[in-house]
Amino acid sequence: MININQLIKKIMFNKSKIIKNAFYLVASTFIIISCNDKLKSDTDEKIETQEIQKKVVLADEVPNAETYLNKGISKQNLNDYQGAIVEYTKAIKLNANYAKAYNNRGVLKFYFLKDKLGACEDARKAEILGFDASNLIKVSCD
């Protein structure tokens, strides 16, 4: 467990990375929320929201597993399932124990690519790593 003094030192040392990632997370969260609201309204707002989200996805980020996971979520929200899988795979390459990335990739493989075997493998890996992927295992590993 990290204490507050260690956290402050880490923040001061890595403040530019943290600021970039914090901005990305806040912007991405705002865009996802606004996308969900705006996509229900007219087409012009949908296109404008998607353009804003694309700019956030393409922004120059510090490469880390969480950044790639968030990029995957953004691409998934734009119905770019192949692109989302690529981002989840990048997250896994940087952190082979990233259960959420395995789960998210498995869900896309199952529901959108119809790749039951790949989905089953990802779901089992996520489960081993402590993520509750039991529903995905039920539907993909029969």
C-alpha cells in the first residue's frame, strides 16, 4: 500500500503524465456520457459528438494499459469494434494481467465478431485474473 508522502512524490515526479491521463479520462468520460445523450437526438449532434470523440481517441497520449483500455472503450462506443479490439490488445501487451481488457476484448469477440473460441479464451483469462466474467464464460465456452 502506498502512503500519502509516496503518492505526493510520485505525482510530482510524473505530473505531466498524470495530467495528460487525467485530462484524457475526464474528456473521455464526458464524451461517452454526452454521446449516450446526444446520440438519441438528431443526426447533426451525433456527427459532432463523434468527431469530438475521434479527436480525443487520436490525441497524443502517454502509452499505458489504462490509456489503451480507455481508447478501446471510446472506439467501441463509435462502433469501431476492430479498432477497439486492437486497443484492448495493446493494453494487454503492456499489462498481461489486465483482466478488464481481457473481458472487454472477449465481449467484442463474442458479440460482434462471432469468435466464440477467442471470447472464451479471453473470458477464462479475465476470470483467472479475478474479473467476474462468468456470464461471458456461460455463453462463449459451451
